[in-house]
Amino acid sequence: MKDYTRSGKKQNLSFIIGISITFVIASIAKYLALLPLLSIMGELVIAILIGVIWRSLIGVPDSFFSGTEFSSKKLLRIGIVLLGFRLHLGDVSQVGPSVFLLASISLVFTLIVVFLLTRLFHVGTRLGILTACGTAICGAAAVVAIAPQIKAKNEEIAIGAATVAILGTLFTIIYTILFPFIGLSANGYGIFSGATLHELAHVVAAAAPGGNSAVDLAIVVKLTRVALLIPVAIVIGFCNYLTQKETQDKLSLKSLPIPWFIVGFISTSALYSLGLIPSYIADGFVWLSYLLIGMAMAGLGLNIQLSSFKRLGLKPLAASLIGSIFLSLLGYLLVHLFGLV
């Protein structure tokens, strides 16, 4: 009995230490993301990278993985629910049909193109879906939101998130250099940035040369794409269920392929949009959301070996690069076609 009690206490301590490590990494990443160059990458990807480096240089005892797994799975879902306080549905509804159509066309086009490219490059189906969603919708946040729908592995989630972050950073730099030469007004450039870049951090950084109005428009267009994550996640969940139904049990409420944490995301967004939650409280929830998702990303990184990136990383990177180029060209074309220049 004593040995059992002692063993249980030891497991609980290891669990707490594992979570604590992800908290430390997420906190470091949050502050590193305040630095000029690292801010473009964003705290989520920095947390993944620190986690990978931590495991490579320091190592993580096997007993701690229960805590890191808890962060990468449970805390992730809580973080996504709280992220809904960032999305005001009124802002999305006011962008106008042209902008909504532009964002929708760009998203669907990129999803299809990047996924087909991953198939062409013989990337695994799950990693291909994550890469396509991250490129088309909202970077690392889309990757971690879609992952439970397809039962993606930790290494696939980490590589998918890192891939779109690397390319998003590259394209952000390219956009800021090209801004004076591409013939778009500040507002048109903001719409273009919001419709074609990956992370919110990328969008804000790239739109900054156009001024405050460009940044505001870029954020609204970007949040429109974030809102489209909801139907995409549901559709992917049902498609995955149908393809796996021969191995599934009888359909029940619990087994429905609906991302319930996305329902939570909608609910928190609705509360904020209806004015039931003051802005300063919503901002606090968003801050907490990124901390929890950062802990999840740290947990993913701690479970990844560098050999995984060498083995799986180059092909999805190539597919996302080509897809991102097509997305930029399509976005630029649509901005002109819809008269949003």
C-alpha cells in the first residue's frame, strides 16, 4: 500500500513537472515574440522550436510526458475555446460580400492546391491536410484545430505548424519589401495581406507599412478566414469519419465528428460579439488563450525529435511554398477583379 501511494505521488509530481516545463517554455516564447524579428514568427511557433531544442539539448524524462501530453491535448482545446474572444462576428459581417467572397475563394483554392501538391510529393494524408489548412486558413491555429479531427500525430502537428510559420515569415518580409511597387492603395494592400498571409502576426506585420487603416482591414479580412475555420473543421471531421466508418462503432452523439471545442469557440465569440463580455476581460481571455496554446505547442515540441523534421519536413514545406505563391498571385488578381485596389 505504501509503495502504491508513493508511486502515485511520484506520478503526480512528474505530471505537474511536465506541465510546468511547458508553462516555462510558453512564457519564454511569449516574451521572445516581443522582439522585432521574432514577433513575425509569433509565440506559438517559437514555443514549438524551444520545445524541440529543449528535448535535443536537455532531454525530457519519460515520466514527464504525461504532463506534456496533457498540455498538448487538453490545454490546447481550452485555449482554442478562449481564442473565440478575439473574433467579433460583427466585424466579419461588415467586411462586405466582395471581401468575404475573396477570402472564401482564396481559402478553398489554397486548400485544394496545397493538398494536391502534398499528394504529388507523397506526403502523408494527415500531414497533407494540416499543411493545406495551415497555409489556407490561419497558420498554426488552424493546424492545431484540425489535428484532432484527423487524429494527427504530434510530430505531424509540429511540422505542419512550423512549415506555415516559416513560410509566413518569409512572405511577410517579401510583402513589406514589395509594398511600394505593387500598385495597391493602403486599403487594397491591407485586404491583400489579410487574404493571403498565414498567421495573424504575419498579417499585422506585413500590413503595417500601409498605415492603421491597412492594418485594421487586414485584421478583419484575416478574422474572416479564421471564422471559415469552423465549417472547414466540421467538413473535414465528417469526411474523415466517412472514410474510417468501417472501423468505427455505431454512430452516437459522442462519436459525431463535430469538433466540440470549435462549438466552444463559436460560443465565446458570440458572447463577445453580443457585448456580454467587456473588451478588457475578453483581452485577458485572449492573452490566456495564447499562453495555453503556447503550452500546447511547447508540449508538441518536447515530444518531437529533430530527425522527424529531417524525415517529414521538406516535402510539406515545398508544397506549402508553391501553394503560398499561388495564393499570393490569386489574392492579388482578386483584389483587382473585385475593384478593391
